[in-house]
Amino acid sequence: MNQQSQPDPPPPLALSDDAREHYSVEQQSLGVEKNDIVKSVESDRTFAIVSSGAIWAWYATNPLNGPLSALYVLPLGISPLFVLKRFAANAAMDQIGTYVRNMESRLMPDQTSVSNEYVAGWETWLKKNRTEWYRKYDIVFWGAICVGNLSLAIAMWLRP
């Protein structure tokens, strides 16, 4: 144990050249997976805006009356599904990042640091230096979509 009563980091792994090659390919694969998740999130944002807009455009030209007016909540009902998918994407990105940071600490420790505080690797650097602006942006974006869809549903119900 070190002075801050935290457990000592695991010892560095000694890997064969084949194992290092496998790790390198694995890192590339995880990078591709993270890029795919980011592309999916961007696609979901676009689809949420376009689908909500298309539904509201149709409602504006084809007003619903009576029991069918309950369909005005359809865009609002779809929005939380996108939000849940975004939470799942965050969880997947966090899992990949945690795994990569663990491997970085085992394979690329800074030998000059007793506590292994300084580790060479992107994920480790990112964890220490990341700002949460992107996640805050997500909250604002999806909140605006939900509030906008709710506002339009109320406006449609209250129209003469």
C-alpha cells in the first residue's frame, strides 16, 4: 500500500511480441467500436430532429380530432427512447475506456512514478483531463427535443 492508503497498482505485464501484437490489434478494434458508437449517436440526433419535424409537419397539415388527438404525444414518446439509447452508448463508451485504461496501466506504466499515477495512454489522459461539456450538451439537446415535442403537443391540443 502507498501512503494514501490506496491499493498498489497491478504490476506491469511482460508480454511476448505476439501478445503485444494482439493487444495492438485489440486497441485498434476498440477504437473502431468507439467511432461507430459516436457515429450512431450523431445519426440518432439527426434522425430525432428529422422524424419529429416530419411528424409535426404532417400533423400541421392533417389535424387530428377526438381520440386520435392522443397521437400528438407520439413524437414526445419517441424522444425518451433516443435518450435511453444515448445512455446505453455512454455506458458502452465508459466500459471500453475502463478496459483500455486498465490495460494501459498494466502495459505502459511510467516507471518513474511510484504510485503509477502517470501512465502513458490516451484513455488514461482523457479520464484525467476530460471536461463534461459533451454530456452536458446531450442533456440540453435531448431536453430541448422533449420540451419542444411536449410544447407542440399541448399547442395542438389547445388550438381552436
